[in-house]
Amino acid sequence: MKELRNPKAIRKLLGDIEEIARLLSRPPRIMEVCGTHTMALFKHGLTPLLADAGVEMVSGPGCPVCITPAGIHEAAIDLVAEREGLTLAAFGDMTRVPTRKGSLQTAIPGPGSRIKIVYSPEEALDEARRNPSRQVVFFGAGFETTIPAIAFTAKRAAAEGLDNFSILPALWLVPPALRAILEAGEIAVSGFIYPGHVSAIIGAAPYGFVARDHGIPGAIAGFEPGDILLAVRSILEQAAAGTPRVALEYARAMRAEGNPVARALMDEVFEPFDAAWRGLGTIPQSGLRFREEYAGLDAPAKQGLTVADAGRDLPGCRCGDVLRGIIRPEGCRLFGTKCVPDSPLGPCMVSYEGACLIHFKYGRTRRPSP
Amino acid sequence: MKKISLELGGGGRLMRDFIADRIIPAFGNSILDELSDAGLLPGGLAFTTDSYVVDPLFFPGGDIGRLAVNGTVNDLVVSGAEPLYFSLAFILEEGLDGGVLDRVIRSIRGAAKAAKVRIVTGDTKVVRRGQGDKIYINTAGIGRSVARPRAAKIRPGDKIILTGTLGDHSLAVMLARGEFGLVSNVRSDCAPLLFLLPLWKRGALWMRDITRGGLATVLFELAERIPYPILVEEEKIPLSRPVRAAGDLLGIDPLYMACEGKAVVIAPASRAGELLRRIRANPLGRKAAIIGEVQDRVGRSGELLLQTASGGLRLLEPLTSELLPRIC
Amino acid sequence: MCLAVPAKITRLEESGQGTVDYMGSEVKANFSLVPKARRGDWVIIHAGFAISVLDEAEARETLQLFKDMADASR
């Protein structure tokens, strides 16, 4: 796939983009809602190249760890700190999210309890199988890309009758978040780049309302530099022609109908509810919780744990505003001064998909010399 | 910092701050203040030390014993010194298998022989079960200076040579821990860099071996010492297939992954071609490449810039948080 | 692991477990979400699961598109 990074092809696409951008009545501002897109834009130095071509890129709520409210992170910490003989399994970056109770990494575990970093929910299930005398809780945060894997793991655990495994869910749906951003009207967006791998699960239809009801163009994109620029070009073409739709610019990896098997699994294990997001507040039907038949796998229920609804961010942290797209990380007073990766004050500076971390590590760009 | 965190040992900003805030004020003198890989002593001697805490003890391509010799050898070589005499100190955990210790000792002997160093003094301590993780090793090395690194002579146009692929050691150790459900044939690049010693007389101005914190950390330290920005070209950086794959699969950036047998060599453009040829002539330097240069066209003093494969330009940051614990 | 990469299926068991090859590295994967996948297919792997099968014709088209753009650009 290195052809999709070829600098000559990239230059050609940027040239097209610049031409079309000039035809538009307003300078285009395009929002992506996926931390991996944010990462790709910055790692490859595309953001300033696009700015030079007349296109402003903005990040939305694309980081599932970041939008998980402090209350849920604190519940995970409570589990480790207050229980005995419990293993809390989580993806690496989640263990460093700072809360008023510290982070999972700094929490003092209860007797015999510990944290285990895993790369897949199945690893957590394996841990439960191998240690029947320990309680294993998988702290799973994710969008629709990850949710089917978690659903499968839950179903497996239920089928095997494992009584020492449960899941602390932080499951978020992308289309309702888009709806909330558009309805809030805080930021004028001329187009959306839709997340390629979420779309591999949900397909193209759930984004249809953006074009139909709001007249805003969009394109589903992959993650190579070429993929992103193809999507930007498609969005600008739609805008210039006045024909907003949901373009499929990642046809090699996703189908328009998505993955029905994965969706059926999600649907079997989870049901949507009105969930509270960090920064965006409660969004209707935007989160997933266990259906009653699977309630035995819900860690809060099983472990008798209260999850504070939102919890509070650390003072001065503007992660919520970054997630809404109303400020860039650089717009937060604490960015790069008090809040740095070594001592983060919010999840946006911790998560691999957090805009603040990405801007800090990759966002200091320079213009190439003439 | 009230309590020592694991991240302090990572080789990144926390460690640099630790040295600046606690070590230099306590011990600072003209030799230590240089913060070279080895202390350059009056009379033409160089002196260095390193401790080895790697987990697991044995991994594809090496073990703690080989690391303990080669790591210290390399610190001397990149400081312009021929390694000669070593000390060897063990801290052993009660209950350690005698056969394991024998293997490590054999490995140390083999590495010392290959690096032509003699172990002339040492120490052994044993701690209670649970108070030390099997084996910790410290080696200190004395070498004879053949040249002095001259960062002050570095000018725009000087080239940056990387002696081979990045991250192989780091990945080999990670996979040896069995953590990722990932199987590959990557091997640690643990090796002595003696073949770089003659380059000091052929135009090399400055060298550093790439360990914890990876290439980015080494170049950042260079950028802090010279008044010119550094530009590196992403496309030119040699990477083995397993490290490339692991980077994509696990999200780890090879620019920050540790090596144990790779170095950066800075030389004027007029000498760089010849140095590259000499490095490539050695089996340990087959994949060497000129990956960038010191320049003053873009960026500001102290900056380390990366030209991405797609033609973008961004700053590289030094390593901030602990990537991987206990890899060296 | 929040990343997703394309990889080739090297082993696929009845149970849905198996392995993929990614640039010479072998990774365990679960194929239950892509029941139509066969050994030799390319899939997108995320968090240890294959979430989608690659359409090789589309992939070739995309590669060709970029080769053409690279050639056209001076």
C-alpha cells in the first residue's frame, strides 16, 4: 500500500483539492471523527499541506477512551483498589487516564488485585479461563469497530458458563454523536470524513441523514494519506456540485451494507441507551449496555459497583471542548505547559487516539523550504 | 517527584530531568557535565557503567549476559575509546537456578572474548527471594581514548549515518515475553560496535549508540547540543519487516524503539560516503544508510524535523512516557 | 490495539480461531465476524478480530489509481 503514500500522487491530489477549494463560496472546513484519522493526518504531515491547499481540518469526538466520562474511569479504579484477587484487563492507554482518583496505573490495588494490559478482549477472557479463582473484569471502551469483538467475547463467556468474567462497558456509537454535533450547531462544518473501520461494521446508510437532512457532503475514508486525500477531494467535489451524499472511498475494505454478522452480534448482546459523553453531555441512543439476558456479564451489576454518571474532569482540562471540535488542543491553556504526555491532565493527552496527544507528538509541523 | 515511577527508567524526558535535577547538582563536575555515554578522563582514559535488568533473561538474538558486555563496550566506542578492562557485578535472587547462571556466565565470557575486553574485577551479592528479579548485572568499563567526540565541530551539511535497522532488540524482547499473540522471526541486534572505532580517524565527529528511547531520543540529544536544526528523511530509515509490521499492528513507533547494536554517526558530507562504505562492509552494518543531515534551511536551533514519506514536514518529539519496561 | 491493518489469513479453524500473516509476522486472530472468509483471503484485523474481508479487485484498482497519479505528476 505504499503507493498510497507516494509523494507525487499526494501532490497531484493536493493540486486537485486546491483547484476545487477555490471554486467554493466559503473556505471548506472538514471534520473527521476518528482518532486514527487524526493520527494519520498529523503523522504524515498532511494537515499543513491541506491548509496550504485551502482546506481546514478539524477533529471531532473520535477517541472512545477520551469520551468515556471520568465516572466510568473512576469506577474501574474503584474495582482494582477496593476488591481482592481481581484482575482488571484493559487496553494500554486506558490505564493512564488521569482522574481525581489518579489513574489505573497509580492506583494502589487491593490485596491480590492487579491490572493487566491486553490487546484484545479475548486475552481478557483467556485470563479468566486460566485463573478460575480470580475475578477478571475487562474494561472495554470502543466504537462500533471494537464493539462486535466485545460482544463476541461476552457471548463466549456466557456460553462457557464462566462466572469469574465480566465487562465494564464504555461503548459508543458514532452516528448519534454526529447528529448531536450538527444539532448543537457550535461549529460550521462543510464536510465529514467518516471512519473507515467503523463503517466496515455499520455500512454507509447510518450517515445518510447528514447529507439528506443537513445537506453536508461526506466520504468514508481509509487511513493511508492517499485514502484521506481521496475523501477530501470527493467532499469538495460534492460541495462544488451541490450534491451531498455519502461517498465510499474505502471500497477495498468495506461494503456499503457493512458487516451484518458483526451487527447482529452487537444487537444480540447489547441495546442502545441515552448515554452521557464527556464533553457532549447525554446523547440519545448513543451508548450500548448489556441486554437483560447478558446482565450477568455486566461488571457494575455483578461486582455491585456504582458508576457515577459523569464525574468531573481535572480543573482546567478542556478535553470536552476538544472533543466537540470547538477548540484545537492548542486552544487549551494547559496544552504543552501543565498538560503534557508525561503528566497528562485529561484523557485527550493520554489515549493513542486523543487529539491532544497527537497534536503534541506529531502536530508541530513546519512548511517545507521552497 | 515524590515517588520514583517506572517511567523514569525509560530514557525519556523524566530521566533527563532526573539527571538534571538530582544527579548533576549532587555530583556535577566538568567530566560528568558533558553527559557523554562515557566519562572522558584526563590522561586519555574513558570510563563508563551500565546496569542490566532485562526481562526475560534470554531472548532471540541475545541474553542479559551479552547485553551486559556489549552495552558497555558500545558506550565506550561511541565515546571514542577502545574498550579494555571491565568490572562485573551480579545481584542474584535467592532460588535462581544454577544452570541459568552458568548460561549467563558463558554468554558473558563469549561476548567479552568477541569484544576483546578482560574482566578484571567484580562482585556478587544475593538477595532474598522476591527482592530482585532473578539476575541484575552491572558492568563498568575502562577504555583508551583514540579520539574525542567533537560536537562543537558539527556544521550544516554534515550527514547523519544510521548503521542499520531500528527496533529489533525492543521487539525481540517484547515478543519473548509472549505478550502479544504475535509470532515473528525478529532477533535482537545485540552486538559490539567495535567496527566503528577506526571511523574516528576517518572523519567521524560524533557517535551515539541507540538504546532506550530509540533514534529519536539520540537525535534529540544531539539537537540540544548544536546550534543547527536536524532533518531526517522517513523514507531513508532502514526497518526490518518484523519491526515495520509490529509498528503497524501494535501502534509502536520504531523511531522510539531500543536497539542494542546500532549507532548514529555524524560526519562531514565529504567523508560520509566513505564512512558509509566502510560501515556497510561489516556484516553488522549491511543496512546502514545516510538518513538525514544537520542543516539550516528549515526549522530552528534545537529542532529535530522529520520529512514524512508523503512529503510533509513535522517535528519529532523526544520520548515522553515509558514505551516498554525492562527491555535492557 | 485500536489500529486495524490488512493481513492475509494463513490458518483458519472450524472454531473460528486462526492466524494471519502481516508482513512476515504471524498474529492470532478470530474470524467469527467474517464467516465467509477463507484461508488466503486478506482481512482487516482489529483488536484480534477480523472485521472485514478485503476486496482484492478494489484494492488493485486503488493501487493502479495511485500509480497513475504518481506517473501523471511531474
